[in-house]
Amino acid sequence: MAENYYVIADIHGCRELLDKALEWIYDQQEGGEIIFLGDYIDRGPDSLGVLRTLITSPKSGWNFTCLMGNHEEACIDYDRKNYNDLELSWMSKLPLYHIVDDNIFVHADWKEEWNKTPPKKLSGKWELSNEDIMLYNRRKTGFKHPTLYLTYGHTPHKNAPYFMENCVNLDAGAVFFGELLIGVYERGVRGPVNFMRITNE
């Protein structure tokens, strides 16, 4: 099994940046895992191209782990007209989170009191649902979890990676700033070990 794996957030229809990112990753090693943190569609010029790249089997030896983003969830619920049944079916089956060792990967956020699975029931009547927290919440402080390191996207930062205590946001604002950030992770290590910035230049 490859020691390194790679993480990409918030592509938002920027197919050319995705192609460049995949080309760089494929040159690093013979195979492995690439984790995508959701928001593949909307805003950018080629949402369908991004979806088709992710739905199609990756290069031999590689595995794509694609998480749900809030834009995919909204598309399934409200804006289905631009996508065919295959694409909608693929989006509807995306998981909300992924764990490798002590690294938790999610589109938007994870609550400190959750262990490696969110609780099935909410503790308070007016709380956001667990799904809404993972898809929509915007983290404003460090992540004070006893065992997990949090990697997320959802909120673009021009100078990403954006670090807070025990967590990192990888959303470099591809559609706004023309950059896609690749987080490089090593199995058995908490948090990223390196980054690669992909640009349109």
C-alpha cells in the first residue's frame, strides 16, 4: 500500500485545474488514494467535466474517495435539470466523511464531541442536523478533539492552506482565485506533510 495519499477540496467546475492536479499526483507514485472533499459542481466552467472525471474509473492502481459537498446535496434536492440519472445517482451515494488513521476528512466540519462516527440522535431540539454540520457549518476556531485531526474545505481562502489548531482548510478558492491545492498525507501521520499548489498559469 502506498505511504502517501492526496486530498483535494472544492473543485467547483474547474476541470482544467483538476486535470493538472491529477497529472501531478499520478507522477508521484504508482498508485494510491485520492480523497475529494466535495463541491465538484457549480460556479466554474465545466461541472459536467469534473463529474465525469470523478465518476469514470481513475488511472490503474488508484482509488478515488469522493465525499458529499453542500452543492451536490443542493443539486440532488433542488436543481436536478442539468444532470442525467447516472450523475444524480452517483452524487446521491456520496459519503459525508472519511477517516484514515487519525485524520478525519469532511466537506465542512466535524464536532469535537463526535468520535469516529457522528451520533444518530441530536441532543437539542434547535441544533443543526449532523448532516448540516458536515456540509454547511463554517469552523471559526481550532479543533479540540482528543484523537482526530480535521481536514476540510467549504470556505475559500486565497492563501490556503488555512491552519487553525489541529485542523486545516484546503479550499484555495479554485473558481475565485484560479488555484487548486493538493494536500499530501502520509499513512500513520496526523495532518498533512506537504502541499502542492496547482494554478491556471
